[in-house]
Amino acid sequence: MAQDATYQTKVYHERGGERYVAASGGTLAVESGGSAAIYSGANYTIESGATLDLAGTETDATNIRRILLSEWGAQQTVIIGDNSIDISASNVPKNCRIFTIVASDAATQPSIWMTSCSAGRELYLRLVGDLTGTFTNSDTALTVLRSGCIILNSLGAALPSFLMYASAASDCGIFFKAVADNVWAIIAEVGTNMDES
């Protein structure tokens, strides 16, 4: 019987034995009951321009990155003066959407850094007063600095840094949105305890 020259497999084991390839039109299928595992030390690459179908909805590489890094959902709380946290050397976490800082009279002149971001990311930064009421505003001024990013105020001007204040009676909250890669914009403020000067 003559060889069928029209048969061209679209999924094949590459010569040399180093890769399985799904060529254009081919599919690597994991059927019901099957699984695919990626173990510690392995790499999983999704290159720019690729899409991932999640429940039939196409998701591009940028949004896949945000989903995998939990940029849209996580929240975290830290307490100023907690000996386990050096807030002055800390960055606002990249995998966090709501970041709450609880003020304390155990530390003066604390600061924190905002860093690079992906366009579309949202962040709510909140400074909460210590309910003991044993400090004054000057004790609880949190300086927000920037590194690798730009912060725009509500008028569109770039800020090198700004101060947030809290007391036993009031908190301060700021809602940011990344209007472009590495450009944070202040969209709204909760409370009036913010100094952009």
C-alpha cells in the first residue's frame, strides 16, 4: 500500500525529543478526568499576542497577567509600628487592590512607596486611625512616595509625594487607577485628610 502523502499531523513530537508541538490548527486536549500539571521550578509562558479562552471568553495576555498576579482582588492590612514590618522600606504590594494601614503612636514619620503598575489596575489606599486616640495628626502622617511610576493628582499634575493623615476620629482613603502603564491617577478621596503640597 502506498504511503498517504496527504497526511500531515498537526500535533507532533519534535525531532530531538525536546518538545511536543501543536502546529496551526492543532490542539493539545485534556479531556474530562485528565489533568495538566506545572511543578515547582517549571516555567509557563504566555507570550504577547496570545489569548486564553476562559469559559469561552477570550482573555488577552495583559489581562491574564493581572488575573494570575491577583491584581484585581487581594487585600492586605499592616500596622505602623509592628516590629515585623519596616513600612518605611516597603512597597504597596502589586497583588493588592485594597491596602489598609492602621496608624499607631509607636512610629513617627512613616512612609511607603508606590511603584510600577499595569494600565487598568485599581488600588484603594486607606489610612485608619488608632482607636486608642493617644496620638496627634503629626504622629500619624504617612508619606506616600513613588518609584518607577508617576502619580497624578485630581487636576492631572504629577506629585513627587503626598501625606495622608489619620486620627482617632477620622480616616483617609484614596482611590487610584492606573490610566497607563506606570501612571497612577487619583480618582477619588474619602475624608479630607490629605496634603498634596
